[in-house]
Amino acid sequence: MQIDKVNIYQVLLPFTADFTHSLRKRSSVKNIVAEVIAEQGKIKGYGEGAPRSYVTGESQESSAQTIKHFVEKNSFPWNLNDILQVLDFIESLSNGKEHNSAICAIETAILDALGKQQHRYITQYFPNDFYTGNVYYGATIPLDNKERITEICRLIKKMKINKLRIKMGQNYLQNKEIFETVYSVFGYNCDLRVDINGTGDREQVLKQFQLIDKYRVKVVEQPVMPDDPDIAYFAEMIQNSGIILMADESACSIGDVKRILKQGYYKMVNVRLSKCGGFRKSLRIIDYLRQNKVPFQIGCHLGESGILSAAGRALCLLCKDALYYDGSYDEFLLKENITKENVSFGLGGKAGPLPGPGLGVEINMQNLKQLSDPAETITILRP
């Protein structure tokens, strides 16, 4: 297969309503989409990255320029015939976290094109030792007012989902109201995780811990920013209560994961495709966690389009041993999507492989162009 050109789009994805977590309030997100065009336009592959400055230090603009730089490298597989070429190309790129959303986007686009050319679903390019035919997603509850939290909880309960991830902020009374609202709908008949998004100081986390303990939370995600000296104190307090402390922003690369496991504070890791640099790098992290018998979940970024949701679905299906799955929120979050398909989970959070080769989705080119600025689109032609 001969790749003719690569396009890089900077997209703005609007939400159906504002979504708030402790770091910011969002009504939309800025992502990047890589488009690989091959065989004179007969084959098109797509990948997406979710650059977040507070996670990997990337911006939408820097990620787009990074992809351009990667495509212009001599190792880019313009003549693509085998999965090993993709893996070798990814191995030639950064091992840190500073380009992970860019790597995720271009790797997925190449894999999608290769899968379409070879009529293979993307999971077939990776080891299937932990493959499963279906996964069951959980649901996320944002920081919001009581009325909206109640509405969201009732919808979640109607869909027969009881694995919940609650976004917590710095306001104790607001957090207390959220927990009370969730409890009023579910009682204790739910599996609770909380995400503090790394913004708490010692005093705040201690106060929030009263709620965490009272409502039988099982997992606490990244209560402080990476390298915060208070992590040792929080780790001991949380683990003494039988709660699992999960790393997120602290675990973006295999080097990060090796370091935090050596420190011993975190006992679980949140793996997200864009945060961790795509399939190759994410699966390397997961294999290392498996070898060290450390549990993990497959997570997502707020505001993934159907492209990244489809990629996340494939990663989930390759990991039947993950404790939790988050993602495929398209129908519930996005006002406009880039894929023609609705990549959302069904009743009970159930979701299986998507039909079709590659990622299993088709792109709505009209939406992709409407959601991106043509002046910012980058095109790299075959040399």
C-alpha cells in the first residue's frame, strides 16, 4: 500500500452541555485528527489525539506540528505492507510523554489504513491472550448542581450501570451534595471510584476523605499532582482504609510506571490511549503491570470523538483483565461527532467490537471539515 499524503486537522468538539471537573469547566475540547490517504484516495485511515497541557504538556498546535515532524522522518512507512513497519516506526519516536497525543493520532491513523487495506479489525494486529468479545463500561458523574446530578444518575440507573466514577472538586459542601445525590438514587448498590484530578492539598484531601470513607469508595484517582511530597502521607492513609490509590497523570509512559511502582504509593494505574501514546506504548505499560501483578483500568479523555472512542474500544477488548473501563460516551456528551457511527455503549454499559475493518468506523467528512479550521490544516505529501 502506497501512502500518498497525510492531513492533520485541529478540531473543536462541542458538548451537549458544560462538563466540569476540578481543573476546569468545559463546553468543548480541542483535539487533533490525523488522516492517512493511500492508494490514490481509495484508502483513508484516521487517528485522534487529545492533547492536554496538564497531562502531557501538549497543546493542540504543538501536537499538530509534532505529527508533521514525525511524518517527515525517514522512518515513516510511506510504502506500508506489514504491521512490523508500523511498530518499528513507533519505536523510533519519543519514549517520554511529551508527544504522546501526537503519537496516538498518527499511529492509529496508520493502523486504521492498514486494517482497511488488509480487511482486518485493529485488534488482530496485537496479542489476543487477554481478548474478550464484550466489555462493560462505567459512567462518569461530573461536578454539577443537584438537579443535573440527579438527572444523570437516573439515566445511568435506567441503563443498568452501577460502576460510577465521581468527579470531585475542592469544595467540600459541593462534593458532599454530589455523594448524597448519588446515594439517594443508588444507595450502596454501586461500585464507586472518585477522581480528584490532582488538585488537592493535605487539608483538602483529609476533609474529602471523610466522604470517601463514608460512601465506601473503592478507588481514589490521583489526589495530588505528580511529584507532590504529600503523596506518601495520602497513600498510607488511603491504603490503611482498604482503598486503592490509582495513578493517572503520574503514569504517562513506561518510565513513569516503573518509577511509581518502585515508589510503592500507587497500587493501580489508569491507562488512556492518548495520554500513554497509542496502542504500542499503552500495551507495553499494561504488559509491565501484568508482570508485576498491578491492577489497571482503561480510561479515556473528556471529549473523545468517535475515532478515539473506537480506538479505546479496541484497547478495552484486548484487556479482559482490566478492572474498569471508561469511554464511548459519544452519544451522551458530544453535540457533533466526526464519525458516522454512534460509538456508544448500550444497556449495562455493554459494548463489543465495531463492524468493519481498521477501527470499524466511517468518517463524516462534512463534520470533520466544519469542526476544523482549514487555515490550520497541515498537509504532508509523499516525498
